[in-house]
Amino acid sequence: MKLYGVDIGYGFTKVAGVDRISRVMPSIVGSNEELSYRSDLGDRVKITPLILNGHSYLVGEAAKRFSRHRYRIFDSTWTESPYYLLLFVSALMAMRLEKSTNEPAAVVTGLPVSHYTQERVKQIQDLLGQADKVRTLSGEPSVKVEKVKVIP
């Protein structure tokens, strides 16, 4: 089992793993209208649409550059939104080196001290425990998360 740390901030999402290079991406989720954005990109922005509840989304830099509708929430309800889950999954996907590697993960994440309550911790653990509901375009689950620890 791999261990990762994920910090989903209002501005940026950060992720680090024991044996991986850490990554930073904008905390932006956007709709994926399946435009022809591939033709002018080259290899500079990796576009990996994610599917949740039948809707397709772009996350991070791809959402910032190519989504018509971008979603950001700047209050305590952020951690209850599906966009929080999409940022979490996208961060973990950025840590995978090989597509065939879908090893279960244990994740440590945090909350601002002012928002940290046992009820809120349970809500986040329940939401992030649904990571297997986020799919890639091929229909496969994007990541496997077995344990989530929330700290202040």
C-alpha cells in the first residue's frame, strides 16, 4: 500500500508520496465539453477527463485553460462538494507512474483548525472513501483508497 499526503487548498492542491515527486495543481474543476482542445496543446498540459455521476470534468491546469464553466468554492462547504472529491482523485492520479499501477492508497489530508471537528472529519472520510466512483473515460475506477486520515 502506498502512502500519500494531499492538501486541497482554496488556491492549489498539493500531493506528495514517499517515493514520488510532489505535484502542485490549481484547485479548479471545470466542465468538459469535449472541445477540440487537443490540436494546439502538444504535450504541455495532460488532459485526463474524469467522470462522476455521469458528468465529465477537467481538473487543475486543464480546467483552468479549457473549461467554459469552472467551479471553485471559497467557504467551509468546499469539503462537502463533489469538486473536492475530483481534486482529491486527480491529485492521486498525478502520483501514478504507470497506468497499470492501481495499488491501494492510504492518504493523509488536512483541514483548517477552525473547521476541524469529528463530524467534519467523518464527512470528509466518507466523501473521499467514494474515490472509486470517479471513473476515467475508459470506465475504469481512477484510484483505490483504502484509508483516509484527516488531521488539523
